Amino acid sequence: MRSLVGMDREAAKSALSGFLNGEAWSASQIEFLNLIVNHLTEHGVMEEARLYESPFTDLTPHGPDGLFSSTQVEALLAVIAAVRATAVAA
């Protein structure tokens, strides 16, 4: 159902809040994360592979790997997988 109606914007931001805590982010990183929030708001779920397509690659041709450390990318992918898992379980 969520994939049809999207996700509440605050819920999408909340899903990323654990990832965001305690870090100083660059403008490009924040823009990338806002693209994720926008996608979740519109579609409700996201496949990890989507991060390596436009509009994400418009910021950096390497997707999240061009902006975040490998540890941060793994954490970001885990957040996206958790959001998808809760959508499937609901």
C-alpha cells in the first residue's frame, strides 16, 4: 500500500534520523539525503540500486560512494532496507 501512496515526509526524515545523528554533512551529502527523502515520500519504498541512477548520479556519478565513506554507505543501505522491510510487513 505504501508504494502506491508514498510515505509521510516526516516519517521518511525520521527513518534517516539515526543515520544523520552526530555527523557534520556537506551540502552535497544533505542534498543526496533529501533526494532519498523525496523518493520515499513519493514512492514509499526504495531499492538500493536506485541510488546509482538519476537523479542521485546527477550529484555524483558514483552514487552514494562518491559522497560517503563505505561505512556510511552500508549504514544508508541498511536504513533503506529497513524502510522497505517495514513496508512489506505492513
